[in-house]
Amino acid sequence: EDQVTQSPEALRLQEGESSSLNCSYTVSGLRGLFWYRQDPGKGPEFLFTLYSAGEEKEKERLKATLTKKESFLHITAPKPEDSATYLCAVQHNDYKLSFGAGTTVTVRA
Amino acid sequence: KAGVTQTPRYLIKTRGQQVTLSCSPISGHRSVSWYQQTPGQGLQFLFEYFSETQRNKGNFPGRFSGRQFSNSRSEMNVSTLELGDSALYLCASQQSSGNTIYFGEGSWLTVV
């Protein structure tokens, strides 16, 4: 069965304390893996798209990587404004998009 | 470039009523998909349309339906509303398969 699992569920960090979020997936066919950031009461904001194992993308303090079984979102020297829920999603060959439950990150000053 | 626009942003309906939500995709995007987000179930896929054709649908009852018009704008309809339909309904658009999927801000539906 196709599945997307994110860990941990919640992450509390001190400002400047780097960490990583995990997204593991089992899908029969992958068109792309997406990372989003969602703030309370808002729609998901696009961060990255990854298409093939070995691919990496960076944006400010965030870096996403992809292997055949999982993706990581690395947060380097986070700031309080990085506090949000980070969602991972995979698009299947049949165009369906499956989301993980998300990781809620809280960064304390 | 305008983003994905959803209307209305907030609405309150009574059990048994029906509701129609609207989504205008990013200009040039031909794929529109819909999702339901609740605290307990997270983001769940409802259906996806491309060039007015439904290509896939999630595991939701037939009360949930949608359509896409020739200008790529989309609507979703929920009939015979139940309390459990209270959720944030999100629309997303994609230019073509594999490209970035962008989301709107969502429509908050409360069923009382």
C-alpha cells in the first residue's frame, strides 16, 4: 500500500540548533516529491520539488535531499520565523498526491 | 503572477445543505486538484482534473463531486452536508505532470 510517513511528529529547537526532518515513502510510481511549509490557518506554501534519488535543493536555511526510500529536510541554524508545520507529499504516476501527517517545528529564541 | 484563488474563504452551513466551492488556478495551469484537511486526518486527496477530465479521485463518498471548466477554473460540491465535513478545503494547481503544485489559501467550511 502506498504510504508517506513523516518523523518526528513535533520538533522543538533552540534558535541556531540545526536538525533534520524525515519523510519516508512507499509508492508504486513516483512523479515527484514535494516539501511544503504550512502556517496555522493558511494553505501550504511550496518549498521544494525533488524528482530523482540523489537530488538536492537549497533555499536559505533549508535543504532537501532525496533517496529511493526517503527524503530529508535539513534546517540549518533555524530562526523563530522557521516555526511551522512542514509537509511532505508524493505525486503518484496516477497524479494523486499523498501527504504525510507533517512535522510541527517550534524554534525558540 | 496571481496565485491560486479560492472562494469563499469562510462559510457556515447547516447539516443537510449543500455547498459549492470555487477555485481559479494559476494562469496556464491545466491541472486542478482538491484536498480536505482536518486535524485528525491531515491532508486527504479528493480529486484531480486536467483539461475538464477527472483523472483520479480519492476515497470519499459520492456526496463529494467536482468539475473543471474550459478555462481551467474548478468547482467542488458537497451535498447533504454532515458535521464531519467541517474542514479546510484546499485547491491546488499544476502546469503539467511533475511540475510544482501550488496551493490556494483554502475555504474554511463549518457545518452546524
